[in-house]
Amino acid sequence: TPVAMSVFDAIVAGNGDAATAATRKALDDGHKPQDIINGQMISAMSEVGQRFQDGKAYVPQLLMAGRAMKSALELLKPMLSGTKSATVGKVVIGTVKGDLHDIGKNLVASMLEGCGFEVINIGIDVPASDFVDAIRENEPDILCMSALLTTTMTYMKDVISALEEEGIRDKVKVMVGGAPVSQHFAEEIGADGYSDNANSAVKVARKLVG
Ligand code: B1M
């Protein structure tokens, strides 16, 4: 029988079936979902990102690794619940215009959901007008924006300006995140909260509604 791949290796190889099988095995071996995500899945994506940056991997590899992580993550999603009280708040979440990265955003969405937030996930490549519409329609406590590119993170500022122009900025808290985003940047664009990972995103969200 072939030697089973680790979750890390399977995601780096872009093999969804192997990634799912390895995730199931890791659970059977007693590993916690959070440890599998942080210790294996995210580090595998960093590895692929590094290879891409070094010219040793190309866009198809990024795409395949992303797909592999997504399918393996499906297995863990139902287990991502923390201390659930009744609904603690409502969130609209999306990746900003020009940006197609959604794995981190979906992870944040799953964590929030697992911890009792009602989450309306409006997807990727979201223009300011769609954020405005979603806020009008759903009246969330928090607007969450994600960006993975230095070229798209600046659009978060445009969305906040749109909220101001539409007179709804004070109706919603704004939380931002994603690899290139920093606390400093969040403050600069006038966001109310920032987090650099999905776990602390829940803490920040709780504070914002608290
Ligand atoms: Co792209 N990509 N990508 N990519 N990609 C990066 C981001 C990059 C860093 C790779 C690299 O060069 N090392 C680089 C960006 C450089 C920069 O701007 N500084 C890059 C590039 C250049 C590109 C393209 C331009 C490549 C090209 O076409 N030439 C292109 C752009 C497309 C576009 O968006 N318009 C592109 C495309 C893609 C794919 C579509 C192929 C694919 C995405 C698939 C998908 O998402 N469905 C992809 C991938 C997979 C990556 C890497 C390898 C992995 C991203 C990921 O999923 N990470 C990435 C390298 C890297 O991250 N190391 C890279 C795992 C995920 C769990 O982490 O998303 O950071 P992350 O989310 C974290 C935190 O950031 C935080 O919590 C999450 C969990 O801890 N977080 C929040 C995220 N959102 C939050 C919101 C919050 C709070 C926390 O509150 C609201």
C-alpha cells in the first residue's frame, strides 16, 4: 500500500482527495481541527505562495492547492464551533473588488458562524455598491472585508467612503483583514477593527458587537 500523504504535502501537491483523506486520518489520530488548519493547511498555502514567489510554482499550482485546501476544509467546517450562545450578531462578509482570493475569507466566515454569528457571505470581487446593498438589505452589526493583494486592499477605503456617502457608515462596524492588511492600515482607512487570523477575528467581532 502507498504511504499516506500528510495534509501539508497533499495540499502542496494540489491533491484534493489525498488532502481530504489525510485530514480524516489526522482527525482519527486525535488532532484538533484548529491544529490541522493552522499547523498544516495554512502552512501548506504559505509554502505554495513562497514557491510561486520564487518562480518555482505557477498560477495553476496556486489554484490546485486552493481547491485541495477547500475540499479538506469542508470536512472540518462543522467542527469549527466555539462557545456558542444564541446569535451574537450579524455579519456581512466579502472579498473586495478586483480580488478573487476567498479561502481566508471563508475561513473567517466559518469561524464566526461556528461561534454564533449569523454570516451573510457575499463572495469575491465585491464592488462598493454591492457592499452598500447588502448592508441596506441585511442590517448587519459588522461589515467584514478581506483582501489578499496589495493592489486591492486600498479598495477597502473606497468602500468605507461609499458607506459615508450613503449615510450608513455609523450603522455598521467595519472589520478588515487579509495577509497584506495591518493594524496601521486599518486605522488609516478608518476601520473599527482588524485581525490577522480567523481565530482572533472572532474575538475582535465579539468586541465590536459587545
Ligand atoms: Co494569489 N497571491 N494571486 N492566488 N495567492 C497571494 C496572495 C501572494 C501573496 C502569492 C505570492 O506571491 N507569494 C500574491 C500577492 C502579492 C501581493 O499583492 N503582495 C498573489 C498573487 C500575486 C496572485 C495573482 C496576481 C497571480 C497572477 O495571476 N499572476 C492572482 C490575482 C488574482 C486576483 O485576485 N485578482 C492570484 C490568484 C490566486 C488564485 C486564484 C490562483 C488562488 C486563490 C484561490 C482562492 O482563494 N479560491 C491564489 C492563492 C491560493 C494564493 C496563496 C498561495 C494562498 C492564499 C490562501 O488561501 N492562503 C497566496 C500566498 C499566501 O497567502 N502565502 C497568494 C490561506 C488562507 C487561509 O490565508 O487568505 O491569508 P489568508 O487568510 C488568513 C488571514 O489573512 C486572515 O485570516 C485568514 C485565516 O487565518 N484573514 C482575515 C483573511 N481575511 C480576513 C478578514 C478579516 C480578518 C482576518 O476580517 C474581515
